[in-house]
Amino acid sequence: MSDAYPDHWEADVVLADGGTAHIRPIRGSDADLLRAFYARLSPESIYYRFFSPRPRLSDREVEHFTNVDHDDRVALIVTIGDAMVAVVRYDKIADEPGTAEVAFLVEDAHQGRGLGSVLLEHVAAAARERKVRRFVAHVLPDNRRMTKVFRDAGYRARQRFEDGIIQLVLDLEPTETSLEVMAAREHRAESRSIQRLLFPRSVAVVGASREAHSVGQTVLRNLLTGDFTGPVYPVHPTANAVAGVRAYTTVLDVPDEVDLAVVAVRAEAVHEVVEQCAGKGVHGLVVVSSGFGETGAEGRARQQELVRLARAHGMRVVGPNCLGIANTDPSVRLNATLAPTMPGRGPLGFFSQSGALGIAILQSAAERGLGLSTFVSAGNRADVSGNDLMQYWEEDPATGGILLYLESIGNPRKFTRLARRICRAKPIVAVKSGRSTQGVPLGHAARALSLPDHAVSALFAQAGVIRVDDLDELFDVAQLLAYQPLPAGDRLAIIDNSDSLGLLAQDAAVALGLAPRDPVDLGPRARAADYEKALSDALADDSVDAVFALFAPPTIGEIDPDVPAVISRLARQSGKPVLATYLGAKGMPTELRVPAPDGMPAAGSVPSYPAPEDAVRALAYVTRYALWRQRPQGRLPEVEGVDRDRARTLVERLLDDAEGPITATADQAADLLACYGITVGGADGRGVATRIVTMEDPSFGAVVSFGLSDVTAALLDDRAYRLAPLTDVEAADLVRAIRTAPLLFGHHGTEPVDVAALEHLLLRVSRLADDLPEVSRLELDHIHADRTGAIVGTVSLRLARPVGPRPELGPRRLPTPPTTR
């Protein structure tokens, strides 16, 4: 029995329509809340719940329903604002160990918003924590909505019909289907919540000042001059009008509905504004005000309260301390930012955490002629994050590629899960700052990463993310991805009118892992006809995957103005990527564009780079991504000889006998490894010594690393990293990813080792790490591999109880901003 209030069951959640709500265990003090909730229910909803009319709850029933022990009797409620809108409860069945009866009740006005499914996820997680393994639910046949909630959850279920009632029995062990269902619902809900922000029908600017160049007036003028398609409402405590538009004292005084509020008041006044927006029914907030987490402890507490209050009333928050949001879609034309320059319409979505860099980012995109679909600057990233935007952009037909400037990652495991799926269809290009420290800027609601930066890069690459070093590289890669097709391979043709530039391009291509042919030098007198023949030949050649055209100002004669038209026309007709260095131009020159109706570049436009090295570097990034997409994803092979139940029992017994984390003895570690078919001992020192380490990283979850077991490898930190569990393809990649991998394959005449045995060992170790989050660190050292196999020499094992479930196994929830750092 546990009467202690389980506050870790509290969660903010996104509902199916994009709104937010709060889930928490019921309290004894919720009697009035329950009575008010019950009074709003229809007779039909009451009948479906209790199988009989029940106009009101008696005081005894209210007492019974609100006072639970959070163990044998559990109840979770959903609140929006100050109102309770749904409840789920279970009661353990005394004569059926591990079984509880579950029942739901959702207010009629909120049915169809996904409350039942999200409540089932949360109550199932609470039940598993309390050793409940199955739910029994009794449902009337007419209650199709609730029957669908149970059937669509993805759990293993049994059903029978007796005495006019359907009895459903749900096995609460997560299944592949239940996890897929949960991820799909999360995707739809988070995508919808972002769509509501980016496609508002009306916008209020709270703090719209009459002072020129103030934050509030800047946002207001950008909305107006950007030709936003809906009404804009300035909110000012005393002014009758701001920027020539009628103003209102508070957002509550606006006579029409308000979808989005841009908040530009001093930090101390934001709380009151949020309450007013909640009363108005605003869907989302963009808080450009500073004075929050970036200022210290008081600001962090203010930031947490901002998010708590907004989510409790159904609103998502962009910011605070952000630049704003923009959407170039002609149906909305939203520029709710502080930026004086906004790029035109294009196929790229951009997420930036830095407000200070946001203006420079938008200016750079505009100068290059690079179009964006949408732009979000999250500032302190207290609520809306890059993961949320990725969920939206994945399905957005106007967004063909995703650009990210990240200073922190709130949920890295989720980021890599989303990226792995999205990158199969749309590229993601990311700049991640903080390479040297892995620190988090003051005010960000995220923890610092504990893995070394090259490990983070490896995990990004595993997910298909193109990680670049800086913003210039990001735009260089973006302009190629946005308008040219992906290359089929790494073979590059170089055509130039300057042999020195051609050689520079060739050298850069070799250094970056491409396979360039010898440059075709057309000479300084080259004309359009010369480029047409050379480009046509290269594009028609099956041994060429991409073409790089260089046209420098000729040293002899005049510039042939028809050269760019030839390059553009042939590129448009080809299915291979073409890029250029055209007169040192940077971006999308007008001469090389396929113009869209608005004059912006369209598909087939040729990007230009001021230096050959920049062009080739961008192509190398894109080629690596294209090859990643072509590779099979692999499968999680069935590993024979695994006894998960015995492994789970061993871990539980060891931790139950200790008060905290423990370091297992050699025999205990060997016993656990034996559950996964891994034998320890007997290495004779022959072959190549390798090392496998798994760790339960607080940000990424189970991570596996591989490298050689020697001083040189340790000195150079020559280790490769992947997330567990490994597919067969990823295990093979991991062995080959270290710089010293040639030693395993017979380098300089040495005897090759049984690489397949190492891959098989990695698969077993990664499955152990994925199955047992209590394995905080496992080191298999001096794994001697030769042509006959691989034998583990020594083992070190540390066990610790994890804090809560892994994110992908727990119910859907929004991250809670920390009050301290």
C-alpha cells in the first residue's frame, strides 16, 4: 500500500486537436471539482459509465472516488484551466493478482479530443508501476467510442460478451503495436499543435507600443507590412490606436476570437496576460519578452510558471525571449517576428533556438535568395521545441527539408527517433553549438549532454541527420538540397574554364571522400556552346552522379551571357544534381534560377558558391546523406539463447539487496551476460583486442560504443557510438566506423579476424542494454578477436535503478521545465 501522493504521475499532454491539458492523480480535496464535473455530464455519459441512471453523486460516493491509496485504488484526472474534464480509475481485483478493473469518464464537450487514449497510456504506466499486469473493462455495446479506445491501443486484448455487456481484458505489457500507436498519436497531436500556431486566423499583439522601434510595435508593423491575411489586434492599456490600427485595453476586450497572441510586455506582467489569453480562448502564445530563465533563479521560476499556466489552459508557448514565428504560405502570410527582412516562399522549414541569431539567419537566407516555408525562433525553448516542429514538418507538403540551429536538445532520444523516420523522406540539416562543452545556455529547459561531441555526431549520423559545423555550411547544404535532386553516388564530373579552379575542386573532392573524374578544362575562351557540349556529355554519362560547373570571369575576352542559361536549362532537364561556382556568386543567382511565379527559385534552380571548396563540401554532405538513404535500414535479428526473464530476475534481486547503485562482482556479471548467450573468460591474447561499452545515458538512453582495447585507441578516443538496440546493418557499421578498423580486416598483411563474431557479440550486448535500463554501464574489455571468433576477457558491470521509464516506453507527456539548473 502507498498513500504517498505520486507526483511523478503528473504530466502536461497534447491532445488530438493540438490543445493541451494536465493529468494528475486525484486528491481528497477534489470533491467540489468532481461534483462540478459530474453536473456537466449528459445522462448518456453517466449511463455508459455506471450502467444505470445516476443524476448525482452522493457525499459517500464523492468521498470514495476522491480518496484513493494510489496503489490498490488509483484515479487520474484531466484538468483544463480550473475544470476537471475527464477521469480514469482502476481498482485491483482482490482474488485475481495482477489484475484491476478500469473505467473512464470524459465530459461530453471534450469527447473526441483523444482524452481516452492518452488517459489509458498514463493509467497503464501507473498500473505497471504498481505491479498490475492486466486491465479488465466492462463496456456497454452501444458505447462504441470507449470500445474503440481499448481496441485501438495496440495492447494484446481478449473480449467476451456476457449478460449484455462486453468484457475486455488488456495485457498491459507494451507491444510493438502499442508503441507504434502511441508514437503515431503523439505525432498527430504535436503536429496539430504547431499547425494551430503557424496558421492563425487572427493575431493579437499584447504590448503593442506607440514608441517607434519598440519590440511590440516592431512585431505589429511586421504583421501589417507582411500583409497577414487575418485581423491584427493591438493591445495597449491606454492607446486608442497603434500604428493606425484600433487598440484594445486587454485581449479580453477584443470583440472577436483571437487564435494567436504575441506577448511583448515586461516579464513581470506576462502572468496576467497569460491568464487573460486563457480567458479569451487563445490557442497559442509567442512570448518575445525577455527576463525569464536567462536571468537567473527568479527568471527560471517565472518561466516555469508561464509554461505551467499556459499548458493548463490549453495553450502552447513559443519562447520566451524569442524572435517570433513566420509562415510564408499565401493563405496566411504571417510575420510575427522582430526581423526586418523575411525570405520569400521556399521549401525549407527553419527552427532556431537563438533569438539573437534569428535576424542574421533570416537576412542570410534572403540574401542568398533561399526560400523558407516556415520559421520558428524558440528562444529559451521552454515549451515548443525542435522536436515539435519536426513532427509538423514531416507531414507538411510545403516543406521539403528541415534546417535546425540547436543550442540544446530537450529530449535527444526522441530527436533521434523522429529524425531516423523523417530523414528517410526529408533531409534534416543541423548546426549544434556547444561542441567543446556540451553545455546548455542559461534559461534553456534542457540538461547538458554527457556524451562527447563526436559521439553526438555519430548518433546524429545514425539517424540520417546532416550535421554541419556552422551556419554558412548549413545554407550551403540547404540550397543544394532545396532545388537539386539527390546524387545516386559519389562520382563527380568537374567542368571549368580555369584549370586552377578545377584542380582545387578535384583536391577538395578527394579529401572529402568523393570520387572526382579529372576536370574538363574548357579554357578561358569557353563560350556557352562549349559548356553545353561538356555538360551534356557529363550528364549523359552513366559513370557520373553529379556535375560541378565552374565559370570564372575570363582573363581573355568578355563574359558570355548565355552560359548561365545553358547550365540552368541542362540542369532542369537532368535527374542528376548540378551545382556551380558562377562568377563567385553566393546563393541562388537570378541567372541560374528556374523562377517560380513569385520570382523565387523553383525546383531545378542551380545553387552557386563563391569558392570551389564550398561547393564540393556541400555536395559531400549531401552525398553522404543520399547514400544513407539508399542503404537498407536493417532489422533487429532474433538473438537465440536469450533468457530475458532470468536476466530481469537477476537484476531485480541484486538491486533489491542494495540501497543504491552497485558494482557487480565478476561472477554476477558473468551470470547476467550468460542470460544473453555471452561467455566470459578464456582469452589467450591472440588476435586483435577490442572493447565494447554500453551506458544508460540520461539523454539518449542505451548507447553502445566500440573500439580497440589499447592505449593508442584510448589516447585518440577512437570509439564509435550507436543507439541500442542495434540492427544487423548498424552492428556492421559500428565495427567499421572506427579509424583503426583496417586492423580487423587484414591491414598490411595481418590476419583478418572473424568480424561476423564481433557483430554478433554487439547485437547481443545491445539487446541486453535495451532490455535492461538498470544496466547503467557495462564494459567488455580485452575481447580478443581472431579468425576463429571473439572471446570476452574481462567484464565490469554497474547497476542502478533508472529515474522513471525511458521516454519511448512511458506515456506521452510534454517535458516539464526545471526550476533550477
